[in-house]
Amino acid sequence: MDKRQTLAAASIAVALLVLGLKGTAFWLTGSVALYSDALESVINVVAACAALYTIRVASQPADAEHPYGHSKAEYFSAVLEGVLIVVAALLIFREAWADLFVPKTIDSPGTGLAVNALASAANAGWAWYILREGRRLRSYALIADGRHLLTDVATSLGVILALLGVVATGIAILDPLIACFVALNVLWSGWPLMKDSVGGLMDEAAPPETLARIRDLISANADGAIEAHDLRTRHAGRMMFIDFHLVVPGHLAVSDAHDICDAIERSLKAEVGEALVTIHVEPENKAKHSGIVVL
């Protein structure tokens, strides 16, 4: 089991711990706002399980049926998480709607809020760690999990502060109103996850800053060539796909052109990590004089 799978498995354990704590806080208080917070943690458990599965699939090497590998699998966990977020928001709205007309008194608020605060602290620490490692390992599933956990932490802090206000004022209807706010926040947090995952599934190009760096590396490491043009990129999970046309002098030997391609490929892989680089070599009469000029 590699580091990404180990982190995904640990996320399941943390999510279960947090769910247990938040469920206890709801059981102690009967607060619909804490119920909404606990329900969001159910999403975290399912999402962590999905992340582990998709990371395992994405780690499999290329085969006859998937010659470009399985790296896109990580995006599916974010799509599933987005769907679950919508379902959870609807369930929260349903529960809050009933309590708007018959508000309930919050029981044992001090103990319940303390337990929920403990769960939030555990979530915050894990979210920070998994985001850092997800970016280092270039795992979209881990990054998506970390982003959602941070949103969960922000939601929990808002719920705790608002419920303190309910306890201080005695206005019971604020509890279901807070739950409605949580549902809206859950929906809002799900949109970026869905957007980013769909972008990956649709072969979205590398970010502008990454494209600029790729162009610079090609220019600096193509000594002996004339230009490069028709650069295209796409990313699938941690894998980057790069292809372009490289124009070389017509008299250049095939082995020399191959050496230039090898130098470019080494520099690109050193910069972007796991990458599949495809270079189409062309003679100088194919130059477009509008691509990447070789330094």
C-alpha cells in the first residue's frame, strides 16, 4: 500500500471518529443544527471510502484495455462526494423545516458543544495534513477530501458559535435556522468539487502557469531543434499528458533528433512529476514560426 492509499485509509478512521463525536453531540442536545453537522460527517465517511477505492484503481499500471493508465479514476470520488452533498443538504432541509414550526429546547448544551468542538479540532488537524500531503503527492482525491473537511470545520465552528447564541438568548427557532444555513453552505462547498472533477474528466488543459513553465523548458532543452508548435496538455489525476510537434533541421540524423526529444522529456518529467510526453518530429519546412522558439 503506497502513501496515498495509507492516507486514504487513515481518512476513513478519522471520519468515523469525528462522526461518532458529532453523533454523540446531537444525541446529547437534540439540536437540529448539530444533527446537520453530524450528517455532513456521514458524507465524509462515504467520501473517504470512495477516495481509498479510486486511489487504488488509479494506482494500477496501464494495461491492454487502459493503455493510458487509470489515473482519471480519482475524479470519480469527487463526483460521488458532490452527489452525496446534495442528498445531505436535502435531508437537512427536511429536518430543519419541521423544527421551524415546532422548535425544540436544546438539552445539555455545554457538554454537546464541547464534544462537537473536539470533533472539529480533530477534523481541522487532519484536513491541514491531508491537504498538504495531497498536493505533494498530486492526488486529486486526497485534495478534494481535504478541501471538503476544511469546509466541514468552518461549518462546525459556525454552528458552535450560533448555538452559543441560542443558549444565551433562549430563542429556540435559531436552531433550525442555523441548520438551514448549514444546508446552504454544504451545497455551496460541493460546487467547486463537482466543477474541478468534471474539468478533469473533460481533459482540461494544465493551468496557465504550468503551461508557461512547460514552454520555457521545451525552449531551454531543445538545443539543435528550430521550434516547437501545437503544444497540448491535459491532466488526469496525478498524471500529466503533454504532446507537441518539434521542428528540426532536415539534415539532422534520426538518432540526434531522438536525443533532443529525450533531453526535453527528462526536463519535463523532472518538473511536473509523472508525465507522458509525446513528441512528433518534423523537418524544417514544416515550421510555423508561431510556436516555441528554441533558445
